[in-house]
Amino acid sequence: MHLKKELLELTGKYVPYMIETRRYLHQHPEVSYKEFETTKFIKAELDKLEISYDSPLETGCVGIIEGAIESEKVIALRADIDALAMSEEGDAKSTFFSKNEGAAHCCGHDAHTANLLGVAKILSELKEHISGKVLLIFQPGEEKLPGGGRLLCETEYLQKHNVNAIYGLHTDPSQSPGKIATKSGPLMGSPDEFEVEIFGKGGHAARPHEAIDPIVMASQFITSAQTIVSRSVDPTDAAVVTIGKIEGGTAHNIIPESVRMLGTVRTLSKSTADTIAERLEAILKGICEGAGGSYSFTFNRGYPVVNNTVEETAQILTSMKALFGEESATELEKPIMAGEDFAFYQEHFPGAFFFAGSGAPESDSQYVWHHPKYNVDDRFFEYAAPLMASLVVDKK
């Protein structure tokens, strides 16, 4: 009880810092693998706390807190630091509107980073309660393949530290501050990407019989691709096929030479993803050959499934309830099909990921992830920071 009280008091002490830090980072977003100034800022903040750090990758870093209790235990906490390659919408006169054109923190990573820096401050004052070591992972490139989580794991830096458990979170605009949600087992899907280009024969719109129309072929492909989930995937398996971009043509009266499309596939198993990839190309081949055209098809494997281990998931739920009561934590019944490169860590270490409420109408923060008006309610930090810190001091 004494430690809980101290944890919450320290959180209250540092919430203003986290809010200010998040707003600074929101003003200065940097896209995946280009987070150079963000990294400098993080390192400067760790220097102030006299927390040492390593730089296994070109951007991002890993802070190291040594606990006062001698132990071999190593707990890792992860925050992603990159922004999206998009433009923000809203009041450009806002005190923390993005100043970097074509980059915006419209997914909450600025809040993740500010939260972990706040946790660093809290844990720095709780070293006498920390067994072993804490790794604070400020990870680049979550938003873009191959994923900073994968790249960091490939350095074997974390493996050399013998991490015992790793935890990560994401802001959640569908929940109010003070609520979290997670589940053991599959929590998030595997997001693969595909690229299609259909080649025909250009011509005049008034003489279609002399052309081979790639727009018609593309239309047939889009429609047919939507039958894959309903007719080629087991109904008990979760799967999504979405075409997110289509481009082709230059004028009202010209049949173009080609059409290009980008899409995503979301699944909870590699075998389902394999089936969908095979069906996509088979459908594409049949349509193009039947119409006299040709095609190119690329299927890019994305992040694995976020698969929470039972013990670490239970620790999150238990710690949250101990801090804020039984109603503060929900165990989800179903996974969601968004992807997260936190999954790469779980291929090496026990770990769990959770969603922390960040949406409220009064702060206009209920827009879905990647919306150009995405925002985070400041009260997010009042709950996310003490929970992350408690995962260190509560972990047995």
C-alpha cells in the first residue's frame, strides 16, 4: 500500500512534465528511421536523469536503470518514437501543432515516448524497490517495414541482456483515460502488404476494341479479391483483404497503359496469409490472361501476430486493478486486426502488449488511429505511467 501511494504521488509530480514533453514531440515529428532529433531529445532527457543508454540502431536508444536490489531479473519497457508520413489537420495555431510538413504524430507515439520518459523519472526515484535491471526501449520505425522491433532484435542486443519479460502499450481513443484492455494469446493481427500492377494496351476511349483496358481488369480484380475471405478462408479464421490505393489514367478520354494498386492482408496465422497470397495472384493471373493483359504481383510479409504470454498479461491486469480498481482493466474476448512490430520481441521473450485509454469528447481525442485529427487526452499519463512503472516493481 505504501509503494502504491508513493507511485501515484510520483506520477502526479511528473504528469506536467509528460504533457509538456508530449506536446514538444508532437510539434517536431519525424518519420520512420529518420528520428534523429527525437533521439537527441530522448538522450538529453536520460542524461538529466543520469540514466546510461546504448544505441544499437542508428536512431532510438535503450536506457538502462540499475535497481538497488541485486537480482538477475531484467524487465524491458518499450515505446515507439516515429511519426506517420502524413499531414495533420486542425488548428495550425495550436500550441503543439506539427511544425514538420508531411510528418505528424497521428498514432500516439509521441505520447508513448513522453510516457516512458515519465516512467524513467518515476523509476529513478524508486530504485530501492527495483530488482535487477530495467531496459527502457525507445524504438524507431514501428510504422514502416521491416519494423524497428525486428531490426533491434536482429542486433541481439536484448538477447545479450537476457530479458525476462517485455511490456508495451498503445494509446486507445476508443477507451477513456483510466481504462486499459488486453488479452492473453493473439491480441493483434499480422499485417502483410501487396502491390499489383496491371498492364494493358492504351488507346482512345471511343475505340475500346483497339485497346486492352487495365482499368476494367483492375475493377474485376478488386471485386474478385473480396471473395477470398468469404470463399477461400475457413469461416472460423479471422482475415481481412483491403485495397488501399489505386492509380491509373490521365484523362477522361484515354484508356491508360497500366493501373497500380496497393493493398493489405490481415490475418492471425501464416497459413491463412499464404492462402490469401496464392488466391490473390491466381485471380489476378486469370483476369489478366483472359483479357490479353499482363501483371506484376509482390506480396510483402509484415509483422508477426502480437501474441501475449499468459503470465505477463495477468501481471498487467493485476497491476492495473491494484492501482485503480477492478473496473479499470478489461480482458478482451477477441483480437483486433491492426498490426504492431512489438510482435518481434515476443518471438524472443515473454511479453504482453496492452491498450491504454486516451480518448474523451472534451479533449476532441476520439478520432481513430491515423486520422489527421488524432489527439491524446492528457489524462492518459495519469494511468499509463504508473501502470508501466508498477510492472517493474510488481514483477516477481
